[in-house]
Amino acid sequence: MAANGRADDTRPGVRAGGAAEGAGCSAPGPLDSVLRPVRAGNGFEEALEQVLQLLRLGLVPPGERLPSERDLSQHLRISRVTLREVLKVLQDQNMVESRRGRYGGTFVLPRTATPDGSDELRRRIAAVDVEDTLRFREVLEAGAAGLCAEGLTADGEARLRGALGATRGARLEDYRRQDTLLHLALAELSGSRTLAAQYAAVRATLNELLDCIPLLVRNLEHSQQQHAAVVEAVLDRDPEAAREMMREHCGGTAALLRGFLA
């Protein structure tokens, strides 16, 4: 969409770091508390979380332009390819639009309506301590992965490989169910019935929240890479690597949820 030439539509929004156009990003500004370097393991999810927070907080008001791709990618320490995938998600959610031309860029749209599912999401979290749920989930999942990596039977290894394979071949609408089954398999194979039962309860709560946010293909591809890394570490009998990869994976899900909850 071409820019319409209005001054308030063509001037850039608040610059990252509060710097003027072309002056760089070194000076502190209102975006510095939101935009920070993301960790390498969950670049897409954490970048999406931060840009969503930027929009929810109104640091760049409707009609204003986001900082340039160069500034955003430098602040977040991600590639422009990853940043464009983040911006595409926001466009799909009707939160921003891309304009071409001399005064083009990515502009924030008025919040005339919340993204699909957000009202239901907020209703569901009213009775849930989200941070406690996410922390407990990470503790259980990392613990289960570490226990499994201490040694599985041949049947256990086959079950884990089968669960991973099912996620790879899952249709988009069936992905979350297969994803749940893979994580439940790890919990059950840990050898602790209590852990498995507690994880099942936490996962049910988590799925209630996840069902209210969109399935993002980029996120699912990333999740699959992390699933494979966790299973590989388990089968290699490397508990430390299995726990670390699972923590990273849980961190990506947490970042995605926080972004949509902000």
C-alpha cells in the first residue's frame, strides 16, 4: 500500500534508542527497555515477544512507522530474514502493514479489534498463574528429559522415535496433539509416575492457552528442530544436553505466550 502523503503517516515512529533518522542506535530511548538482544536458541519467538510488547505498550502509536529493519535487527541481534518473518506474523494479525515507496516502511495499524482468540485467551488466564505454570512446566520437562537420557529400554527408544516421527508428519490442525503426545512420552518414559501425572496436568493447562493463539509455521519448524535435538540427546544418553535443549524449547513456548499475553 502506498503512503498517502500525510505528515503523521510518513514520518517515522519512535526510533530504537531514541535516535534521529540515520543517527544510529547508541543513545538510550523509550524502546531500549523493550528491545534487547535475543538468545540464539529462540530468536524468532523472543523477537516476536518483544515486538508484540512494543506494540501493546503503544511505544509506536497507530499510524507511526516502526524503526527500520536495520535498527530492529541490530537491537534484537537477529537476521533481517528472521525479522521479516516476525513482521509477517504481525501483518497476518492485522497489527501492522507494509508500505512501499520513498516514505514506506512498516506502520502500526489502529487497534480496532484484538487478534483472533485474544478475548478467550484472557478469559482463560484469569484463573491461571501463567508464570508459575510455565516455570513448573520447564522444571518437569527438563527433569524428564534428563532422566530419559540416563537410559531407555529398546522399547522406550522406539516409542520416543515414533512420537517424534508423528510430529514430523502431522497436519497443521493435528500438530498440537502430536506435540503433546511427544512431550507426554518423555514424561512417562522418565520412570516417575508422579512426574508424568504432574506434567499431564500442567500440559492440559498449557494447551488451554496455546489453543487461543495462532499456529505459526515458522515457530513449528523451529519447535521441530528443538524436538529432534532433545530426542537426539536422550538417545545419545547425554542428560545435561537433554535438559539444556528442553529448557531452551520451553523458553520458546514461554516467549510466544508472553508475547500474545502482553
